[in-house]
Amino acid sequence: MTKYYYLIRIQYLGFRYHGWATQKHHKTVQSMVDKTVAFVLGHDDFRTMGGSRTDSKVSANEMAFQLFTKEPLDCKSFLKDFDTNLPTDIRALGMEEVDSKFNIIQAPRLKEYLYLFSFGEKAHPFSASLVSTFPGNLDIELMKQGAKLYQGTKNFKAYCASPKENQQFTREILLSQIEENTEYTASFFPKDTYAFKVQGKGFLRYQIRLMMAQLVRLGRNEITLDEMKQSLNGENEQHIPSIAPASALILQKTVFDSSSKKDQNQN
């Protein structure tokens, strides 16, 4: 039986969802996507697979999933109907056909995440869906130095929730930096907001939120740069004692290896 494979890019505000993956008795992004695909196709004889498993309340500026069908689709027509019928906090960005060798789990060459944060007085409640405001003062310049320590190939065992025996904890971080947030703005955001930007091919469970929490500890002078270095050598068995809130984490973009894509993007 002939099968057809499509790569679809979406963006969403994750605040009211329990993550990407389908969960019984919980509203997730995948469940809404599947419901919408079924409505557009008129049947449920298809399958979807996400390229990233974002956690509860995590948003995505650009996330992708793979659609498996037994019938050919006109990408332009399907994408329009799909986007029209999605809820307002999920938006379809693009669609292309891929070949049978394309593996959405293995294909991502780079994922970029942003963690938006501020500090000081409690912020306007409307900002809670995208920005974490940490009480008190933070030494941003020291945190910038700390963020650079994550860059390169390091052991992130201390930055993994519920690590398993024989699990691979070594990860290569291609970029790790803190900068002023110029990507997302709103009248109700705190006056000064910052973005912790991280790029890599793959991450451990809750890794970026634990990395952010460690930077907050550094910014509060609860730990030193040397202690941060020690937490990345794989010999320190002490795990990060806190985790940053999920709602401020955004999957900013996903870059795929194009070698297994079809030459024609549309049928």
C-alpha cells in the first residue's frame, strides 16, 4: 500500500496545553492537531509524530510534526483548511512532502530555545504566559558569563530530571547566551526582559529549565562560576535543586537536514 509523508510546521501558545504529546484526560497540542486533521480529511486513518516533545505550558514559535497518510494531499489546499480549523492559539505555517526515509526524530540539525525572564517586582499577570519574573535582584552580567559555560560538549547529568541508569548525558550546546529580549514585546511585559538563548541538536528532560534555574542561582550569588563548572564535569552527583517555570520557555525554531526531503515541496 502506498503511503505519503508530509512535514508540517506550526506555532502555538502552550499556556493552556499539557505539552505536545497526546495524554489521556488532558488537552495537548497533538490532540488538537489530530482532531483538526481528522476533521479536514473526514476520517482518522492517519498518524502524526512530533519533532519535539514540548512540556506543559511550553510554547513554540516554530515546531514541526510529520503527517502519515494513505492518500496524496494537495499541500496548499490542505494547509489552508487545516489552519482555518485550528484553535486560535495554534497556527499552521507551512507544509511540504518528504520521502519515506525522512525521520522527524533524527532529522533535526538544530533546535533553538528561548527562555524569557525578568527580575524585581511582580509583573503584570498577563505576562505570565511568556515571561518569568524572578523576585529580587539578579546579576545579569555574571549570568551572561555563566551561560557561556554551557557552550560546547559537556556532561549534563545534573541538569536532567529523573536520570536513568546507562543514559547518555553528554550533549553539545552550539550556542548559549543571555541577551536583551527584542524578539517578543507587549505593553504589559516588564520594562526590561531578557532572553536565555540555547541552540543544540537534542536536550535532556527539563534540561533548559534546569540550566535557567542554575543561572538564577548564580545571579543571586548562591553559587559561583567555579561551582557551575563543576556541575558540568559529570562527577558532581548533586542535581540542580530548583527548576524554572515552564511557561517562559519557547521552542524558537527547528532546522532540518534537507537531504531526505523531496525535490518538489507540493504535489
